[in-house]
Amino acid sequence: MKRERTKDVYAESLELHRKHRGAIEIRSKVAVTNRHDLSLAYTPGVAEVCREIHRDRNLAYKYTIKANTIAIVTDGSRVLSLGNIGGYAAIPAMEGKALLFKKLAGIDAFPICFEHSHMEFADDIRNIAPVFGGIALEDIAAPRCFELEESLQGIGIPVMHDDQHGTAIVVLAALLNSCKVTKKHFEDLNIVVCGAGAAGFAITRMLRCIGYNPDICSSVHDIIVCDTRGIIHRHREGLYGNKYKFIIGEETNRTGRTGSLADAMDGADVCIGVSVPGIITPSMVRSMNKDPVIFALANPMPEILPGDALQAGAAIVGTGRSDFPNQINYALAFPGIFRGALDVQATRISDEMKVAAAHALADYVKRPRRDRILPAVLDRKVVTAVARAVSEAAKASGCARNIG
């Protein structure tokens, strides 16, 4: 029944996009009905606005769309779970994200889809930065996404790869509330992360509090990360050829366990899947500690279906989908994060801002339950709560231009 419903959604989505020729459009904010209107919105009047910004480029925030506009940038190299489908095929997914930015946070966002990334990709993004108040990197494969985000942190506006940090923020929030439900202590958790790509790397580092101020972020007991070859450990061959997996090997798996995903899940408290459909089996769930938590986040089909995980003994199951309880999707994070960043004209998104967003999401749910550990994606008050926390954290961490 669930798979039939999914097929219906695919067909309906195809018809929706065909009918409207996309999900977004640009509209004018001002009326242009006569020559005087035209002279104000365009030439000659607009020349004075240009002169003002030339004198002080920060006035672009006052006089242009920059203060409320985000670029959604992708090379189409890892779109959803579809893989490297290229810039053209990525357009619908980027339009959908732009739609969420507008509907949930009132932010104007535009898809910037490159057909191929190359050595100058970072320069291309720097060169379009003047018109935007922030850059949301999206659906860019690892390890390129890590290098790209790192190289763009000094351009004076927030740059965040949502597949990494948006996912990590929502997972942290979901885990905090799962602990409230299961009565387990966050610092005692043994966690398995299935998938060592962009999301897996960021989740691991956030939950291990690597690079974060310990005053703002607690760390779980231990994490074991698995990729297609099984458990990552510091002595595994080939790690030196991948900087980011080498980092994982150094920072996780303190007991040096080896083996497969099934070996890793034996005795774990939590399994977070950011990999491929169907890789987690009921027997793996049964091998975990009492009241295990399963976040199966592969989209559109999860690593294990919620019904199968619950029947195998899982206490809480979350997926990335909206048609199951406990949707763990970065759509809960990015509208509020960028809203808060734009509101204070932030220069970057700091660790403090990310952690503040996670706690705001968790705290929004006053009485978490097994089937409700996070708020609904379409609850607009969530954006307000997250944005407020992010803005305050931006000011406290010295990332805000506008602190009024």
C-alpha cells in the first residue's frame, strides 16, 4: 500500500510540474504603470541607488534584494538518492527548496544549477555572491562538498551545505528528544552512523562535539561509522587516500571495532542511516540495546521501513519522509537558520548558531512522544523559534553585522 501511494505521488508531482512549468516565479514588488514609475524603478532614477552602493557596498542590504535573498547552488552531483544526475535534472529539487524558503521563512531563493563542477567552482560562487545574502550549497557529492564549503567561509556571507549541517542539526534535535522519551542519557549513547558521505561526516562531528565549544555542545559516548566497506577504524587500509574518512577513523570508534554494519549495530543504542535503501535488516535492530532508536533517512526509500523496525523492537523510528511519523528532514532547519542569519546580516554560520538551532528545534516540542520527537516541517512557528535562537547566537559569537 505504501509503495502504491509513493507511485501516485511521483505521477502527481510530474503533472504538477508540467502544469505550472516549475514551482516558483519572480514577481515585481513595485508597480510600473507609467513613465514616472519606470524612471524610479529603472533609469534614470536607479543610477542614484547604484552610486550610493558604490560609495558603501553594505548599503546593498538597504537598497536591494540582497538582504533577503539566498542562492541555492548545486552541481547536481548527488541529488536526493538519485546520484549524479547533473544540473538540468537538479532544477526541480532546487525549485522545491526555494519554495520552502519562501513559504516557511519569507526568503527569496533562486536555484543556481551548474551542469558540471570544476576546479574553479568556488570562484564561480564567489563571483555571484554580491547579489545574495547567503549561499545554500545543495546536493553536491562528497568529498567535493567539504572542500567547497571550507573554501567559501571567508566571503562575508553565510555559506552552508545543508546536506551536511542541516541534517546534522535536525538529527541532534531528534536525538535530544529521543533521550527524553527513552530515559537514556545523551552522553551515554553508543551510536552507529551508516553512511560516511556529507551528512554522515557532519552528523558524526556534531554528535562527537568535534570542533565545537564544549560549553555549548555535549558529546555522545562513542560513534561507529560504516561505509560500503564496513566499519571505519584508524588501521583500515585506504584511509590515507580520503582525508575525511581518515578524520572519521581518528575521531570515532574508540574501541577499534571492525567488521560489517551488522557487527557495528550489535549492542548499539542508536543507528542513524544516511546511505541507501534497505541496508538495515530487522535482525540488526534486534541485536541492539533495549529500546533502540532508528533514524533511517535515505530518501525516498529508507534503510528500513518503520513498520519493520518497530516490529523488530525499535522504540523510536524516524525517516526523512513526510508520510511517516517523525520526519527528520533538514527542511526543519534551513529556513529558520537562514532567516536568523539574514535578520542580523550574518557573515557566516558559526558552530554556536548550529547548536542553538538544534536546541530550539528540540525545545519546540514540549512533550515529545515516540511518534512525535520533532515538530512538523510546515509549522511556520518553528522557523520563528529557530531564527530567534540563531540570531542571538550570531550576535554572541560575533558573526552579526546588524546587532540592533
